[in-house]
Amino acid sequence: MQRDKFFREVENVNHPNEKLIKTHCSYCGMQCGMNLRVNTISNKIIGVEPRYDWPVTVGKMCPKGVTAYQQTNHKDRILKPLIRDDSALKGTKEGFRESSWEEAYDLIATKFSNLQETYGKDTLSVFSGVSMTNEKCYLTGKFTRVALGTRYIDYNGRFCMSSAAGGFLRSFGVDRGSTLPWTDIHETDCLFISGSNTAECHPTSMFRVWSVQERGGYLIVADPRETPLARRADLHLDLKPGTDLALANGILNLLIENNYVDDEFVMNHTNGFGETKELVKEFTPEYTSRITGVSKEKIIKAAEIYGKAPNAIVMFARGIEQQHKGVDNVSGYVNMALVTGKIGRPKAGVATFTGQGNGQGGREHGQKSDLLPGYRKITNPKHVEEVCEVWGITPEEMPEPGVSAYEMFELMDQKKIRGLYLLCSNPAVSAPNLNFVRKALKNLDFMVCSDFYLSESAEFADVILPSVTWSEDEGTVTNLEGRIIKINKAQEPIGDSKPDWLIQVELAEKLGKGKYFSHLKEARDVADEFRRATKGGYADYYGATWDKIDKQDGVFWPCKDENDTGTPHMFLDKKFYHPDGKAKICALPYRPPAEEPCEEYPLRLTTGRVVYHYLSGNQTRRIPFLKDMCPEPYVEVHPETAERYHISHDEVVRLFTRRGECNYKVKITEAIRKDTVFVPYHFGDYESINLLTIAALDPISRMPEFKACAAQIEKLAVGKVQ
Ligand SMILES: Nc1nc2c(c(=O)[nH]1)N[C@H]1C(S)=C(S)[C@@H](COP(=O)(O)OP(=O)(O)OC[C@H]3O[C@@H](n4cnc5c(=O)[nH]c(N)nc54)[C@H](O)[C@@H]3O)O[C@H]1N2
Ligand SMILES: Nc1nc2c(c(=O)[nH]1)N[C@H]1C(S)=C(S)[C@@H](COP(=O)(O)OP(=O)(O)OC[C@H]3O[C@@H](n4cnc5c(=O)[nH]c(N)nc54)[C@H](O)[C@@H]3O)O[C@H]1N2
Ligand code: SF4
Ligand SMILES: [Mo]
């Protein structure tokens, strides 16, 4: 407390010629509170200070957060639209020249219109991302359906949050990533965390995790690697990648057998218990141990700790979700909370560590192929009518649902999609099975990319539009709690760059659809229309005005009107969002990963993150400190495995799967299973691990299985990177 007070005083020192702009970090779903320092003479951002008055992160930030401000005035910023005159150079950085916005817009409008005249409306597609504000995400959905009139839109959340969304929808009938505010976490008695490298990926959650243990509570962690979180755990369940559903079923079976069931809750507020109870009987500790590789003693202990804890929170992240049974894994772990009734009250519940800054809000308002604002369904005529009224179009004009992110690349490959407007994503690094995806991008007749740096994906574009960084515009973001917060503008856009919403408004005019967009003159205008468009949907933001967000330290949705202060805790009234008001306990048969190890590919490859880089790395690989701390990818190998392959630390080896190969330096570590190797995915070109990953999609969420495929290592004759 003393320490916080000291820093608060330091923070408030008035530096000469400087003002502080209250905002949040540009990167992950934690959305740590920060003040951007702006020089009042140059009007440029010059630094950052943490915000001690932000209740979620209380002055904490990670290495990415403290350097995030260096993005804005970075030398690599694209300052003018770029047009590629020589399409033979697609897939390289060459062949671009600067142009005016007029010229770029005219070219895009002509090419897009010509393609649609020849091949039909649906020949165009939009691929977007959720580092954008809610307002931009909303407008991207509207721009696609109204200005372009195509059905094909999807976004990078398909690779990120779609399995969590699918699991929550099935279990609860609603998809808000956390049933409770983060300020509850440190007060619970048991945290059960699976498939989350919390200390590296949501580092500013860690003080709450430690606090649980310091208060005498327990931390159980399921992860194939001994991550910094797992190292600290009371119990580390070191499972084989891709076997979570067996673990969840095994624990559920023990919770039922050992009478940890909340009978009243199960009877009155859930469906599906009987069937699930029967199904999980098979998952004895012995059987579960055989599938997962976790000892049966540990499985028994985990069930006992979770079962006995008065309050507990089940948490998970991409480790369980990026599998071709990600949705089942989510519902499998949610079952634990439902059967024991540890949900729908403070300090007990379920949460996923939402990934991207606006991973929650960005998935609710129409960037997903089948969704419209407010989490409405494009297949529901009533929902379509409600949105049409706000947009001023007829239901007949609303396109049909499209397909998922990876499936759009399949359509590009088949020439069923010939045009692409890509914004806020770098799929040439982050999509699975990259040899195929890069080929599909090259196969496009015309591609537009909006970004503030020239990404690996922009290299495939015919026109690049310079967008702004998060600090040059304003709007709202929904953090991993479901709390709507405000991002504030600290600096004017540099060069000729423009925010994506303005690009869309201006482009709509060129496409002859100006009347649906021309009233949007400022970010606030988009915000007002956006709130109206969500009204009445279950992700209702109507009451979350910018004023209220400021006064209340954010607003948790749903927030229906002026008098509603929002909903920090979900299900306090034990009402779930299925029509009968009950939650669903799901009976989920186990199935193995899509690709199991075999003689030819005996290792399990899993992929993920390091603390110093963000996603495809297009932003963080340019920041000197972050680049210095983690300059290149590597493959983590267990010492015994390394010995078997006769490879040593720092030696370069060939790692390969059925889809591709890469050369990586070996990092020998006891923190990984002997049958598993791990590679971080933040690197481009021939260093991308996604050249090797598999595009096996979950049947419900259409999420690719980034977390498990079969691989092999080969010692190189000469240990050099190619
Ligand atoms: N530093 C940093 N932080 C980030 C990001 C970043 O790029 N860098 N990205 C943000 C985004 S968008 C996201 S989605 C989140 C991701 O946050 P996390 O999901 O925490 O990160 P990952 O590294 O993808 O994977 C998490 C863990 O899953 C484990 N794992 C692998 N396979 C399995 C399995 O089969 N079962 C289980 N139980 N665990 C498994 C891995 O060993 C890893 O420790 O992080 C956010 N925060
Ligand atoms: N192997 C493997 N692959 C994975 C994962 C994994 O764990 N393993 N994780 C997956 C996950 S969880 C995710 S979230 C995806 C993310 O993958 P991507 O969507 O590729 O993520 P980013 O690197 O954030 O790409 C965002 C791009 O948009 C730009 N950008 C940022 N903000 C804005 C903006 O406001 N407007 C515009 N126009 N551009 C902007 C950035 O410079 C960057 O080039 O990767 C997935 N891929
Ligand atoms: S934890 Fe996430 S939001 Fe916080 S500073 Fe780091 S990257 Fe930014
Ligand atoms: Mo993500």
C-alpha cells in the first residue's frame, strides 16, 4: 500500500511541457491501465506511466506494455497509401509506390466493383482483427454487409476465442469470457488453470494468483510444460497435449463419486447431469492417467482440492481451446463448476483468459461470419430485422452467413473468392498450414491491406492503406472481464494515416454507398450508432456511454440503459441464457488429437507465446528492447529427448511435419514433456512455425488445432540456419 502511494505521488508530478492521457495498453486482453505521456510542444507521445488508479491491474504492466508507446512514432510507420504496380512482385516488399488517398480509393472501388460485376457480390471478402475498438469492429461488419454486400467476413478471433465462445454458448447460452470480475480472483480458495501460460501471457494477473496461495488457497495448473505458473503451482498436471477432455472427464468422475455434487444446484439450474455422470464413469483415475500421462495420484488430488474448496475458479486459455475439440474441452472444464455449483456467486466461477485487447468485444458485434451487433445471429430473421432498422437496409439486402477464417483461404485457393480487404491481422504468419495460406493469398486477383507497418501479409497486397495505432484514435474496448473501457487519443495521426472507421466511411462513398455511412464524422458518431445497434441483443452495450465508463472505471455488459450500472457478476440469480434458464452439463466423449504421433513423426508439436512478443510479432519485433530479449524462434526439447537425437543446446536442427519444415535453434529444458516440443509462433517468413501446424478445425468453432500435431526432428549435417 505504502509503495502504491509512493508511486501515485511520483506519477502525479507535473513534468514541464507534458500532459498525461489516461488510456489502456494496445496489446492483450488484460488492458492494463496506463497514462501516455505527451509533450505539449511537439504534441507527440514520449513515454508511459502505469495507472495505479486502475482497479484491475493497479499499476502493473509487462515488458510489452511499457514499450507499447514506441509504436506510434516508429520509423517503420507507413505514412501514405502504397500501390503495387508490378504484380509479379507479390509476396515481397518490393514494387510499391506512394499514392494519394484519392488514387488508392479510386483504384480499390474500380477493382472491387469490376470483380463483383464479373463474379458476383460474394467474390469479395473481409478478414479483420480484434486489436481494434468495438466501434471499428462494428463498422467493419456493417461495411462488409452494406458497402460491399458480400457474405464473406471473418476475423482472427477464429484462431483465438472461437472455441471459448462455442463452449460458453453451449454450457451457459451466453458467451462472456468471465463470469466474474478479475478483482474477485485473489479472494477465491482454489484456482484451477488449464492451458494458460499466465505469467507470460497475462502477466499482470499474477499478483492475484500469488495472493490466493498467500491466503492459504490452492493453485492447480494443467499444462504439458512447466511454465512459470506451473512451477509455482501446488499441483502441476503435466498432461500430453490434446488430452484435456480426458482430464476434465476424469476429474468430473471423481467429483461425482466423492460426493462433491451440489444436488440442489444441479437439480434446479442445470440439464444433462444424468447422461454426463454415466459417460464419465469410464474415466477412472487409471484410464484417465493412461490417456493424459498424468499420474493417477495427481488426478485424485486435483479433484479433492477443487471439490473441497468453498470457492473456486476454473480458468483456461488457448492451450485447451486451440484444438480440434476446443469447444468440448471448454464445456468439459465448465462441467466441473456446474456439477459442484461453484458458479453464479462472488469468488466462484469460470473464466477464459481472453487473448487480444478487444478479443471479447470484437467477437460480439458482427465480424464473425454468422453474427450481427449485440451477438445477434444473421440466421435469425428477427435479429436481422432489428439490425436492418439501424442500418437503413431491407432484410433482403442482408447477405447470408459466410464461412470461417481458414475456410475463406480455401475459397481463395478455389478462386471462389477473388478479392480481399484485410485489416488488423497478419495471417501470412498467424494462420495454420502457411504454405497453403500464402499460396491462397497469392492467388487473389486483388487484395487491399490496412496496417500501420508493412506486415508479411501486406506483402501480398495490391494496395496498402496506412491505418493508425491505438493511441491516435478513441473508442471502447471490452477487456477479458467483459468490462467496457475507454481508449483515449493521445496524438494526432502521423503522416497521412487514418483510423479504419474513417477509411471505411470514405471508401463506402466511392462504392456508391455513402448514404449509409456519411453521417459518421467522428469516432463518437460511430460509438452512438454502435450502442444503438446492440440495444436489445444479449451483448447489450446501449447503456455503456463514454461518460458512464469514465465515472465507473468501466461498465460490464450487459448494460441496457441509462440507469443500469452494468453486470460485473453473471448468473447471480442462477438464471442462465438458455430458453429454460438452465445451464447445460455436457456429456462429452473423448477423442484424440487429429494427428497422433507415429513412427515417422513420433513427437507432439505444440506452439504458443513468450512474454516479449505479441502474436505475429509484426508490432513487437520492431521494438528494440523486445527484439533484444527474444531475437529469434527456437524449439524447446527435453534433455533426454535431446540425448536420443544427439543434439545439443543452441544447435540448429530441422523440425518437420507432414506440412512443412523449419530450421530452429534447440533450447534444452526440463520444463517440457519428453514426448513434446514447443516453438513460439511470433516470427515471419521461413521462421514461422505455422508452416508446420495443422488446419484440423473444431467442428463447432472452426478453430484450428494450433496446439497439437505430430512432428519429427532431424540433426543437420552442418548446424547452421539456412
Ligand atoms: N506475451 C504475450 N502475451 C499475450 C499474447 C502474446 O502473443 N504474447 N497474446 C495474447 C493472445 S491473443 C492470446 S490468445 C493469449 C494466449 O495466452 P495463452 O493461451 O496463455 O498462451 P499460449 O502460449 O498460446 O498457450 C498457453 C499454454 O498452453 C499450453 N498447452 C499446449 N498444449 C496444451 C494442451 O493440450 N493442454 C493444455 N492444458 N495446455 C496446453 C502451452 O504449453 C502454453 O503454456 O495471450 C495474450 N497475451
Ligand atoms: N501456431 C500458432 N498460431 C497462432 C496461435 C498460436 O497459439 N499458435 N495463436 C492464434 C491467436 S490466439 C491469434 S489472436 C492470432 C493472431 O494473429 P494476427 O491476427 O496475425 O495478429 P497480429 O500480429 O496482432 O496482427 C495484427 C496486424 O494488424 C496490425 N494492427 C494492429 N492494430 C491495428 C488497427 O487498429 N488497424 C489496422 N488496420 N491494423 C492494425 C498489426 O500491425 C499487425 O500487423 O494468431 C493465431 N495463430
Ligand atoms: S499484460 Fe497485456 S495489457 Fe498489460 S501491459 Fe502486458 S501486454 Fe499490455
Ligand atoms: Mo489470441
